[in-house]
Amino acid sequence: MITKHAFHLVMNNSLNFSVLSLDLLFVLMMFILLKTLSASQFTIGVF
């Protein structure tokens, strides 16, 4: 019973960690995308 509970906790922790990593990755991708878009708009506006 205790081992099953511990396994469940570990699974939950790794699941939360992977979800958190995915969230961070998504935010990073959005940030890069926005920077690229603003940079391209800026160059279009300049030229």
C-alpha cells in the first residue's frame, strides 16, 4: 500500500513537472514568435 502510494506521488510529481515544462516551452515559443513578428514588422516599416 505504501509503495503504491509513493509510486502515485512520484507519478503526480513527474506529471506536474512535465506540464510545467510544457507551459514554459509554450511561453518561450510565443515570446520568440512575437519577437520575430515585431522584428519583421519593424524592418518592413523601416524599408
